[in-house]
Amino acid sequence: MRVLVTGATGFVGSRLVPALREAGHDVSVLVRDAASSDLPDGVRVVEGDLLEPRSYRVVDGGPDGESTEDDRGSRTLADVLSALDIEAAYYLVHSMQSGKDFEERDRRAARNFERAASKAGVERAVYLGGLGEDQDRLSSHLRSRREVELILGQGAFDLTTLRAAIVIGDGSAGFEVIRQLAGRLPVMVTPRWVDTECQPICVDDVVAYLVGVLDAPETAGRTFEIGGPDVLTYGEVLTRVGGLLGRRTKLFSVPVLTPRLSSYWVGFVTDVPPSVARPLIDGLKNSVVVRDDSIKEYVEVSLTSFDESVRRALGEAEGSVSERTVPAIERGGDDGDGDNVDGAADENGEIEERDTGDGGESDGDGPRTGAGGTDLESNANPTDR
């Protein structure tokens, strides 16, 4: 199948692209800057910005294997999708920066993609969103991911949505926050939401599900929940990661801590700036546990345990906790995920924080606690996104 992957350089997308190729699909990728993107051989590269309507061009591997004279960055996404005869597309794009306009950026990008894919006759789309009950008071980022899901669902294509909780893997902003906190602090002062339940999933398993639904036509037009085999509280996540790092982590819960204050602590102790930490933390109040595992009827995945997922992530990182940084996080994360402290969604593809106009696809503070503790407030959802 001829497939386009948006957010292809992100946490989930960079793993999905080779998996799709291995499964025999003809893969094209959409990136904002082809020159600075590290992509595998054998994929078509499309350059463009989902917030700008006429910014697209095929820069590598077009239908004839080469860029054409017309590809000067002035085509619409619908034109490019039609020219490449794309049959299915993955939408792995989320904004990770906080601020009053991030929801509008996510909204505009999703609308532009939906309109272009519909106009070009794309048959299927796959979206990685975040778990969380609609009746709960969702965090702003999880609420935005749910809105993106609704926008994509209006398209003329069949949408398959996978909702995930924390995605575990090297490169996940949410997991990196947990890893650094557990590795650097023997004592943490935490909010009451540290008892909130979550169902982490290994990034390898997320990729397996993403590839699997494309090969299962019965999943077209449906929404599924995905998670690993272990249901844990966020407190257990922190202590288990600490144990795998060879550290003993003690948690002390206090009844009142605000997301803003907690984000300052996280920014002080980790590489994550408060502007990014706050939306991640804000989602921790939402329980993110699989309630419907019907995906197993259509896609068979041998799920990875939480401990093994963490071991793989730590092995990939190959750096000490004190030296590890969160890649690209100040630019605004990428796919996935729903990235709950993140999940697919922290990490799918990033949208820069800038004003680009409408872009429619139309015709026309405090000291550290005494014992080296910090507070981790609430919780956030993929996706990764």
C-alpha cells in the first residue's frame, strides 16, 4: 500500500517508517525540513508545513525517483498526495508547547490535513491519540488530542484511532521526565494524583499496532484502546523505574500541589523546561487505563512487560541519567503521544510555535525540598502523539 507518514522524524514516527517498509508498504514521509531530517533510504520525502497551505514539494524519490522542476515548495498537500497516489496516511502530529494558542495550532493542522487527504482521495488514515474518559475533566493537551480525533473523523476517508497511555521508549519526553526524576532524586514530594492509575505500553508494541491495523481492513473507521500488560499507579511507575536504575525512590504525597508549581520543580530537576513540563504534568490527574481491549480481535501483538519496556528504553539511551537530555523538547515534542507523561502523543510530530496565518487547505518557584525531593504533579497523555 502507498502510505504517507506525518511526524516521521518523531519518537513514534521514526520507528514506524522502517516497520512499514519491512511490512512491504511503499512509504512517503512528510517533514518540515528535509535537509535536517535523518530518514532511512528508500522512502519518498515530501517537504511542507501543515500550517501553511502552499508549502509542499517532493524533494526526493518522487514517482520518477527524482524531484521535478515544479517542486519549488508552492504546491498544496492535496496536489502532492494525488501525485503520489497515496492510499493511506498516518497522522502523528501534536504540539507540545504550552500556551493559549497550542490548541488552535493543533486544530488548524488537523483541519488542513483532513481537507487535503479528503480532496486527494486518500482511503484510510490512522491516528495515535490518548486514553482518557470523555466525561473526566481532561487536561488541555489530552482534550486537544481528542478534538484532533474528531476533526480527522470528519474526513472522506476511513479513520482508525488508537488511544494509548504512557508510551515507554528512549525519546519519549514523558518517560524521560520519569527517568530523570527517579534517577536523580531519592525522595520526592508528590501530589495525591500520584495514586492515579495508568497502563504504560512499549513503543515497539505501539508500532506493531499501528502497522497491524493497516493490514486489518476490519479496523477501518473504528477507535481502539491500546495498553501494555501492567496497570500501575504513577507512584509505582516512579519507584519501578528507580529500582531498574539501581535507586531507591521514596514518595511522600501531599494533598495540595498545583500543576504550575510542580512544573517548576520538574524544570529545576530535569532537562524539561516548565513550559513543556506543565502540560505533561497537568494530564496526570486523568486515569488512563484500557477499558476495551477489542483491538486484540484484529491485531495480534505479544505485549512487552513494563519492566522489560523500561530496560529496553534505558539500553537505547546509553547515557547516564545526569547527562541525558530531552531531545528537541524545547522545539515542541513530536508524535505519538498520546504522550501522557506522555505517550503517543507527546511524541508524534511537532508543530512550531509561530504565527503563520490561517493556512487552510482551500482553493484560494521555590527551593528544592530538603532531602533532595521534588513534587511531581498530575499527569499527561500521549501519544509520544
